[in-house]
Amino acid sequence: MSDSLILTLAGPDRTGIVHAVTGVLAQHGGNITDAAQFNDQSTGQFFMRVQFTLPAAQAASIRDAIGTLAGSLQLKW
């Protein structure tokens, strides 16, 4: 059984955020069903919304992984 989840992130723009986020999702068996991201050049802020499915058994571990990643990139989620 899979869970359908939506992740939103915001924080300082930098190279590699999309790669890092999608990599974490893939490592935990996530399948992206919709994604959008943009940066506000006037403020230097990055915004991302990702809808994905995930095996139910991975829910706890992906929360930890996203929390760690978000902290390292100064992203609110």
C-alpha cells in the first residue's frame, strides 16, 4: 500500500536543491506525480511543491531524511 503525500519547501535559493530533494524521495521508494518549483529573484528565496507516492512502510524514515536535508539547506518544510 502507498501513501500519497505533498511536500512543500521554502528557503534560500542555491544550486542543487531539486536534485537533493528528488534524490531523497527516490532513495525511499517515492514516485513523484507532480512537481513545481521557482525562485524569487528579488528575494533570493526558493519554493518547491512535490506530490509523490510512497510505500507506507517508508513514511517515518522519509520524514527523518527530509528533516535532515531541510535543516542542512536552511529550508522550511
